[in-house]
Amino acid sequence: MPHESMRPALGKTLGVPLFQEQMMQLAIDCAGFAPDEADRLRQAMSAKRAPERIEELRQRLLDGMAERGIGPAVAEDIYAKILAFSNYGFPESHAISFAYLVYASAWLKRYYPAAFTAALLRNQPMGFYAPHSLINDARRHGVTVRGVDVNASDALATLEESGPAGQTGPVIRLGLSAVRNLGTAAAERAAAGRPYRDLEDFATRTRLPAAALEALATAGAFGCFGLSRRAALWAAGAAASLREGQLPGTATGMTAPPLPAMTPAEETLADLWATSTYGTHPVAHIRPALDARRVLTAEAVKSGSADDGAYVAVAGLVTHRQRPSTARGVVFLSLEDETGMVNVICLPPVWERHQPAATVAPALVIWGRVERTGGAVNLVADTLRPLRVAVSTTGAVTGTVASRDFR
């Protein structure tokens, strides 16, 4: 350490200041601060304009260190450490709490992945990841996630014990409140009325408007009645006009003519519109075309298929865009495909060159160099291009999953 008087404050962290309490102790030991002065320093470090607030205490710190025989060079070094610390430091009590939460969360995710994910889904909106990312991660870890069903879903996500053959542990059933145009109160009323005989019984007893019935039909929530999504959509408008006491079977327009089933890609688009989640990842539908262009999956990049420094292309939905104030203009993207996520680093010249598409495109193809450092894998971007991800029978349709940007 630059000076022996720093040892009591920084000894346990091997000379690296990590906590606000260490900075307070450093000011007391090295500069003779009284406890109330040390608390002023803590408040300055926590302030929105921390550097300016700390600068007000600079001379007091330097004078105190000089009185204790600390030379100018070392004193300036200690002050520089205090000033730099204000950009990232926080209390030790917070660090302990966060560490405990991280450990407990990791333990639950490892041993009870279905319950852990269901609990997160039941408490949305919250956290860094959107529901579709949480669901995709659970599926990649062997958890079955079932869509909304008016005879099986509660208002919020729940666990079901009967998993598919060969799977141990419960499965997740998505909740009705996730469906567009429904809302929590209506979802709770619908869940409380279970079971329903058919769509006519459901519409009569719930009295939901046509927009809500159509969203449920689009999400496949009436599959328990033997109705395809298109057949349910056909009947939804007529069902919305039904009233309690009406003779069963007298409504017109409830029986759909023969309709072609939705393709897997169309079901993904329907899920996106109705619930902002999906059964099959949008990128999976165009994987053959991406393979033909030698675009790697996120898993291939992370697993070692691409060497450090290799120039590769990766494609996926943009789940996050982040520009930390301390990153000097660097933008960090999270790119998700059907195999996982990859972290993308966009240096300022690259980001500026590819605006506005890089700012608003829901999905991107990104070319860049693989960077492997200390077990972490990143893609340092060079070129970004918009990607059209969900293919329907009428052509390519841009995905509609909203990213969480600059939060």
C-alpha cells in the first residue's frame, strides 16, 4: 500500500477500495477526519454530482494527510482513489445483501428452475430480462413451458405437476393476465370461473369484449375446446355478443368453415402479438437461411466454435441496449437467438455509423470479432444490419419483441 496508515481500512480487500465505509475509515486514519466529517464524505460520494462535492473536501483531506506525515505524491494518490471510487462505490451492507440475493437466486435457479421462473413471471414487470427471455432460458434448461389455456391457466403463471415423459419436476403454465386486451381483473374473473364447457359457455359467463376474446383465440387459449386458433378467431366476434340466459346453440357465426391451420411461423407471430412471448423462437424459423450465410448461433460462439479474434456473424433479437455513463460512449447489446444470448460491444464509431437502424431494429445481424477474456465471451461489432425474423406464408414480417433500451 502507498502508506501504512491505509492498512486498517483496505487490508481486508487487499488494498483495493470497494466500500464507502472503507473511504470513511481512510479519511479518519489518513487525514484525521472526525466521524461527522467522514459522514460528509460518504454523502458526497453518494451525491448525483459526486466529483464536485468531493472536490470541496480536497484541501481538508490534503492538509490532514500532510499533518500526519504523508507526502504530497502519496496524498494526491489517496485523494485520486477517493475521487475515482465515487463513480462505482456503494456501502458494504448493500454488497452483502446483494451477494446473498445473488447466491440464493442462483441456488433456486439451479435446483428449482421451474418454480424460480414462475415466481419471476408472477412478479412482472421487474428485473433486467423480459418474460420471453426468462421463458426461453427456462426451456433451454429443460423446463417445459405451456401456453395460456382458459381451463388450465390461472391469472398468473403457475406450476403443473404432470410434465412430459422423461422430464422430472413440474412444468410452467402461463397466466391469462399475460394476454393482450385482458388485464389482471378480467384474468382473475376468468380463472375463477373454471372449468368451462366450450367457447360459448366461456363467453357467456365471462362477458369479455370481442377484443379480449380475439386475443385469447390468437394465443391458442381455446385449444382445450378442440378449436384451432383460426377457428376460435372466427367465432370470437359472435361469442362476444352472447348473453347469459340465451338458448345454447342458437348463436350464429360460432362454427367456422374448414380453415388451414397456422404454420409454425404464423403461430410465433400470433404468440408475439397476443402475449409478447412465443413457443418457437422467431430466429429458429430462418435458421436454414442463416446457416446458408454462415451466420453462427449464440451457443456456437460461446461454446468455442469460433476462436478468439475470429471474424464471425451472429443474428438475433435485440433484448437490451445499454450505454453506461462510465463507458465513454460504448454501447452494449444483448442479442438472443433460439440457443441463447451473446453480448455485443459497439465502439462509438461503429454505433454512430450504423444509426438509426442499430437503435430501433428489433433484430440484427452483426459481424465482428470474437473476444474471449477471463471466461467471458463478447462480440466486438464491426457491421450491424437489420434482420427480418418471422416468416409467414405471405413473406417476411419483422419481429415485434420490444427491447429494453438505455435503462
